[in-house]
Amino acid sequence: LLIIVLVVVLGVTLNQERGQFESIFISRCEKFKEYDCQNVWSVFQEAYINKDPCKVPTEAYDPLIAAAPFKPACNRMMFWSKTKDVVHDFTEKTDCFITLEDTLLGSVLDGLTWCGKEGSSATFTTDCPGWTQCDNNPVRSFWNRASAGFADVACGDVTAMMNGSLITPFSPTSIFASIEVKRFNSSRVRNLKVVLVMQKNAVANCTNMSLKNLEEELDQGINYDCKEVPESQIKECSVHPEKPCGSCW
Ligand code: N1C
């Protein structure tokens, strides 16, 4: 009995020391069976621990990307800008596309905030710099680096969901425009297929100026097409996941 009590007390103590952020990281990671999550966690921490939270460059995450590399999924990769909810509602329910959030690193860090502090070995989840407060903050640098890595392995037909309720669906300051599109390589990517998600209050269509810019920015040799698709149609496909991939738009 004494031993059992000791084991339980020790277990609880260790768990508290693990911290809530680390617990979320590890438990989300463990859904991916092929990785050593303690190792991934320690490589991740190296990027920002004991650093000024405005001085974490994208390269700080190079070792993390090397430890959990992105695998190409030709014809199935889905990018997006300002359409996070409708995209993930669809990709979670159907088995047609892979987003960055379906990969180990994207899923482990989705929705989280973290930073370090000079002179501390702890991970903080409050009072971290905001997305635009300083460029080299730990969260922004992570998404910049991860998005670059994900776009680097894009191949075949690539799909991107954009928001037709915005005057500028292809916004130059978005990660999609500033990082991902620039890394699509015509030796790997054949087509970029834009799905413009149309809500009732849509203000943009496929003739939108910003989408013309997107088409022009693509590496020579990558074909481009754009399709306006009502949001209701995508949601309808999400509730009928048995329909074949490619039948939604
Ligand atoms: O700036 P965005 O969109 O164009 O970035 C989206 C683009 C996608 O194609 C993804 O591959 O970049 C990738 N990406 C994520 O996967 C991601 N998950 C969560 C970029 N950002 C991501 N986030 C958070 O969404 C991130 O913390 C930041 O706050 C937003 C950026 O989304 P956006 O502006 O709609």
C-alpha cells in the first residue's frame, strides 16, 4: 500500500511539474504514434526558452522541422487564408485534404500561445507578445517556419480556400501570400486551385484584383484556376463525408 501511495504521489508531483502547456503538447503529440514526443518537446523548447520573446527568428525552429519533417501528400494538400473554420470543419469530417493542422507540428501547436523569458527555463502562456507586436515572436516565427516547410513539400494539384467576404482575399500580409505561394515550385506543383468561399455577403469574385496578383506571382509553369463556391455547399459536403472527394466543387 505504501508503495502504491508513493507511486501516486510521485506521479502527481511529476505531472504538476510538467505544466499545462507541456501536457497539452505531449498529449496531442501522442496521437501520432511514430514520434518520440519527449524529444520533439525538448527540441521545440530550445527554439524560445531563455530568450527575449521578441528575438526568436524563424530559423530558431529549423531543428524542430528537421525532427518532425513534413511529408508530401500530392494532390491532397490544402492551404487557406482567412477561412480557418470552414476549411477545418470540412477537412476534419472528410478524408480528402491534408492541412498544416493535420500534421504533427501543426496539430500540436494549433491555437496555442507560448514564449520564454531571458534568465528563465520556463514556458509562459500569458504576457507573450501579440502577433503584430514584434515580428520575431515565438508564435509568429513558428507559423512562418512551419508554413514554409509545408509549402516546400506541396506537389501535384494544390488547393487553397480563400475568403470571398473580403475585398482583398489574397492579402499581401497573410502567411499564405507572404510565405506559402512564394515557395510553390513548378517542378513539384502542377496546379493551384483556388476555392473562393462565398457567403451571403460576398464582395469578391474570381475576377478580384488580388487574385489576379496571385495568379501573376505563381512560379512560371504552375497552372491556376479559381472557382466561386457557396459556403453552404462546403458545409453540406462536411455533413456528407461519404461523398467522393472531388464531388464538392
Ligand atoms: O496568414 P494566413 O491566414 O494566410 O495563414 C494561413 C496559411 C495556411 O495555408 C496554413 O498552411 O498558413 C498556414 N497557417 C496555419 O496552418 C495556421 N494554423 C493556425 C498559418 N497560420 C495558422 N494559424 C493561426 O492562424 C496563426 O497563429 C495566425 O494567427 C492565424 C493566421 O491565419 P490567417 O491570417 O487566416
